[in-house]
Amino acid sequence: MADVAIVGAGPAGSLAARQLAVFGLDVVLVHQPRQNRQHLGESLSASAPRLLGSYGLEVPEPVYAPRPSDHFVRWGGREDRIAAQPEAGAGEGQRLVRRDRLDDWALSEARAAGVPVIEGSAARDPEAGRGVVVIRRRGENDLHVSARALVDASGRSGVLTREERERPGFRTTALTAHFAPGEREGTVIEAFPDGWVWSAPVVGGRRDVTVMLDSEATAGSPEERFREAVDLVDLSGFISGNALTPVRAADVTPYRLASAARAAEPTLIAVGDAASALDPLSGLGTMKAMDSGLTAAVVLRTALARPSDAPLALAFHGAKERGLALEAEERVAGFYAEEERFGEREFWRRRSRRTAAPAPPRRLPGDGRLTPAPGARVETQGVLHGDWIARAEVVVRPGRLRPAHRIAGIALADLFHTASVTGSLHRTLEAFPAPEPAVRAALSWLVAEGFLIAGDAKPASATGQT
């Protein structure tokens, strides 16, 4: 019996397998190779090198696509031309990746860590037991793999968890094809009355064009709907001639699981797109998958090596996955709401939601009152602490999806408690055992995030003091 069986060898599954093997666990990775995959203009955020570096990983340069010169945004009646970010440094923005090379790199990292990779399609066999995965291999007998824990990393296929998904009240279809590039460079995102278009350079010197539409509005052939949409936007100079590939359709509707972790026997957790698929407008799907897989390895290590902490670790994973999905939903709904020209059209009406305008940032006064916000409190939850999920005090409040633990080396629960007891900025700075600049920065964050309320100090006559 293996410690962990992982179904799916994309970035989430492969990196989870690699990290579990590094931790010394016995892992089996089930991989179903994909044939004739359409390359899209996918990206990684600037935080990817830092996240991967903390696990001793680095994406090799050939995985990245050449950096586009510009990013053109035609949204909400405006047109912005955003110059590409610098080649390196803290200000580096998102970079396009060659997804096939990214997948190959992640899988090679798992193999290098000693993870056995079994090619085939996986399924659950209720008659064989909850902890058994059946692997069907072309031309060979089925293989049964039993494990103490299962990981669904099978993406939208959701081999182990598909039936538990929560979906919005709409469905989105992506229609995509490749073109020869024109003389203009850069990426393009443009809204039109019934959807939006994304275009970016991909492998082989081609340019990908992807159209997002309501699935209900895709009657007729994919080629017809694709061409109708492309004719509504301005890709002149970016593409040349007719499509070089057939138009392909894919369901890209966002969804999330009610819970991405179950403590039943065996433990079952979902990672990457199996746990939640973000709206394509977020641009964070690939990064989220990598983060999800690496964190899940820490969660499972804790759950299997320290059974008493298993509920804490699994609750951490479930809350983190759901919180990220809900945060992305809220942010993306605000992006859709910015497109006011088409707000009454069905596509936009279904996806947009105006969020409350953020309160203007408030600076800490020279001295003043500090009081807890209504409902803000300290709780004990699981947090990521090195290579384990550990029990720690965190600060929570209504309406905030994830707890707050540390910032700039400051334990926020301790600082929140000190500020709540002393009731003033001056006394908190005196009482809290950390350098004043770090404490001020952490207090400013707690105020900005709505955990503390800062007010001007009352004059002596108002307090009755002399």
C-alpha cells in the first residue's frame, strides 16, 4: 500500500508528488498523457519564482514564452497600452508560459524525486474499497492501487470529486484557434457585446486567439461563432490570414468544491482545477495549481505523520482552497462590472457584480485610539509553518475569507490582542516587543484590512482626565 496515490500529472499533481517524495513518503502518480493539446496563452505571476524557490524549485527559462512587448486592454470603453515589465527584479509582472513544457518540467521533477509514474486512466471502484484506484492501461490488465490518502489532481475531469462541484448560474465556452502572427506584437484582451477575446503569442511562432462566450449562445458551428466574435474586435496587425488550426471548444465555467478535503477513510483531497477552477479572466489558474499542489503535500505530510493534527491540516486545506476561489470570484465579478457598455447583455449581466467601493486607506495617527472591529477576534487554526501545518492563533473577522497570521515577522494575533487591551497606538508601541517600524507597519495593515479601527485621541476634557 502506498502512502499517497495522486490522479493527474499536471503542475498540481506532479509538484505535489515531488514534494511528498522529498518528505520521504511513498507516492504513486497516475498520468494520462494528453494528445494534440491546443496551446493557449497561459501565464505565471511574478510571485511564482518566490513560491517555487521556497521548495527548492525553479522553472527553467525555456518554459517561458518570449516576453511580449506590450499588453493592450480594451475594456469598459477605454483602451490602455501597458508596456511590458522589466526582464527581472521585484517589479516583474506576469510572464507567458509554454504549458506543454511546464507540464513536462513538473513531471520530470516528480520522476527525479523517485516517484513512480503509471500511465493510464484512473477511476474509483466501489467494490474494491474506498482507498483503491483502478488504473486502466491500453492493451494491459487493469491495475489496482491502494493508498492511505488519495489526491484528485485530474483537473476539470474531476475523476474522484467531480460530483461535489458547486457551479454558478451560467456556463462559459472557450473557442480557440491559432493564426499566423501579424507585424504587431503583444497580448490583447478586448470586450464585445456577448463576450471577450484574448490573444497571445504561443509556440511555433503562432498566435492564439480565444473567444469566451455563454455556452447557451454557441448555437451553430464553433467556426461560425468564432468568426463572428473575431470580426467584432480589432485584431488587425496581430493576426494574419485565416486560422491555421481547427476551432476547438472547451467548457471553462468556473466552479468550486464544497470542501476540497475529506477526513474519511482514506483521506481524500483535491488540488488545482479539481478543487476549484477560476474564471479565465482571473489569469491565475496555472499559478493557483502549482501553489495548491505544493501546499497539499505539506497538508498530507502533517495528516499522515501526525494523525492528531490531521483534522487541523485538512481544515486548513479546505479553507485555503475555498477562500482562494471565493476571493477570485469576487475580484473577477468586479472586473466584469467595469464593462458598463454591455451591462444589460446576458453574458455580462450573469457574470458581473459590483463590489463595495474600498474605503480610502487610513494612515495611523500620531497617537490615537485602537479598537477591535465588530466581530474581529482571535481563533486557533492550522497555519503553514515550514514543512508542517501547525496550530497557531490567527485573527479573523466577518466577511474576510481567510485568517491573518503573520506579517513582516509580527504575530498578528498577539499584536491584535495588545492593541485591544491597551486601546491606543502609543501604548501598543510601548508594550509590544518588536521594533517600532515593524509594529507600525503591522498595525497599519490590521487597520487597512478592517481588523482594528483607528481613531483620533480624545482630548482630556472629553475623557474626564486632567
